[in-house]
Amino acid sequence: MCFAITIIIIKHLVDYHTEGLGRKRKYKYFANAIKKENICKTDANTFWNILQTMNQNLILNWIRVIFGTTVLNCILYCRAFSLNMESPVSSTVFVTNKMCPFAQKAWIALEASGTSYQMKEISLYGHNGKPDWFLSLNSAGTVPVVSYSDGLILPDSELILDHFAYGEISSGRTENPLSIRYRDDMINKRVVKWRNDVLQKVIPIGKAAVLEGDTQTLFELLKCLDGSVTGCYLACDIPTVADCAVFPFLWRIDKEFGPLTQETHSCGNIRKWLDLCLDTPVFQKTVHQSWWWWW
Ligand SMILES: N[C@@H](CCC(=O)N[C@@H](CS)C(=O)NCC(=O)O)C(=O)O
């Protein structure tokens, strides 16, 4: 009951604050409001916080909304924005396999950018693998692939991250929370460095640690990377594509050789960052019990 009322109130607040905006932007605002209030864990406190943060006298309007909004309307909103931007009707398609770290990079970016998308998970190996429609999207046969309704196809995790960070704003695509085109040059440099470090160092050195037992080199690298954490996230205090690029790899290394901590591996900053990500729905939902390495 509390959940339903909260949804109605948030919907009403959104209507109030987004008067004059198009449906699409209104929906985005609504989804953000739900995420922000962490409706999943709605309790009396959250409910009162919502009430207290409203500075308009909306009581009469609430009554109108509560009685005037049908339960069906409420259910439709709940379904459309059930804390998940993955939507069965979106024309943006994300082809993936949830065990793949490269696909996980793209998945985090889709979620963190607030993109509405339709996920298609395919199996890659064995006799069930690689449907024809997928090979026609990406003849290399690798996931992830993101395809847009205007024909833009991004068949590689790095291209997908580039797109969210620097991509052209056209064909209905808008500035998103991961866009760093207009952000501080220093942040941009850090993002580029993290992305290069993961491709050129973490991936080969991590592989050697797992396959050849060379953990010493890996731990030296991690200690060095720990000093590059700048802010709550890797490059600043909000998630950037650096976090999308690095998380799947360091998370796997932490699983295999961790817990990575200040005491054990001089990785206190990486530890805090991993824990923060694991507490953040955008990252959390991409983490699964079964996973692959990257070779
Ligand atoms: N460079 C690609 C690599 C992607 C990749 O290797 N994906 C693996 C799964 S983790 C794959 O699709 N393998 C299927 C195959 O090679 O046939 C990227 O970053 O997107």
C-alpha cells in the first residue's frame, strides 16, 4: 500500500515538475525519481522523507491524484519503470551474454547512461550458438553489440563506451550522464588512462596471473592502480566510462585473488570503489554468479 501511494505521489510530483515537457523526458524524469527514492526499499522513513522534501502545498492535489488515478494507471507506471531501463519495446537492442566481461562493460554503460534498451541474450558456443540474425549484425560473432533503429551498429565494447562518452548527439540520442565531451579536461585524461590501463595492463597481466600463476606482477600492478583512484569513482565523484571499462575485470580479479584490501594488497582505494559499485544498482544488476574470464 505504502509502495503504491509513494508511486502515485512521485508520479504527481513529476507531473508537477515536468509540466510542458514531452512524454519521453517526463518518463525519464519519473524513472530517475523512482531510482533516487530507492522505491524497492520503500519504508515509512522514505515515505516521510518524500513528504518532507516537497515544498509545495499539494495536499488537495494528492487527494485528487490518489482518487483520480486509477490502479491500472499506477500499475502501468510501475511496469514501465520497474527500476530497470531494459524495456521490451525499445528499438535500441543490446545483444549480450551475461557471463562476458566485455558485454558487462557495455551493460553498465547502457544502465549508467539511462538508455532505454531491449536486451537479447544469446549463447555463443555449442550447437545452440550464434543465430544468423546476430551474425548479420556482427560478422565477427562477438558480443556485445548495440544497434539503434537508425541503423547505427556498435559491435565492440570499446566502441560502445566511446559512443556514450563522446558520441554524436543526433537521431534522438541526447546528452547522457556518461557524456564527458564537455567535462573537465583532467577528468577526460584520467578516463582515457584508466581505459588504456585496463586494456594494456589489467587484461594481459590478469590473464598471466590466472593461467601461469604470476600473481606477483598482478599485485604490483593493482598497488600502482590504487594510487590512480581519484574520487569516489575512478576518475571523479560520479561514474564515467572508466568505471564501466574497469569494473568487470577488477571484480573478477577480486573474486579470484581477493578480497583486495589495503592490508593484504595495498588496494584500499580499489576496495572502497568495488564496494561502492556493488552498492550501486547500475553495477550491481550486471553481477552474476556464473561468469567468464576474458580469453
Ligand atoms: N573486442 C571485443 C571482444 C568481445 C569478446 O571477446 N567477446 C567474447 C565473449 S566474452 C565473444 O563474443 N566470444 C565469441 C567468439 O569469439 O566466438 C569487445 O571488446 O567487445
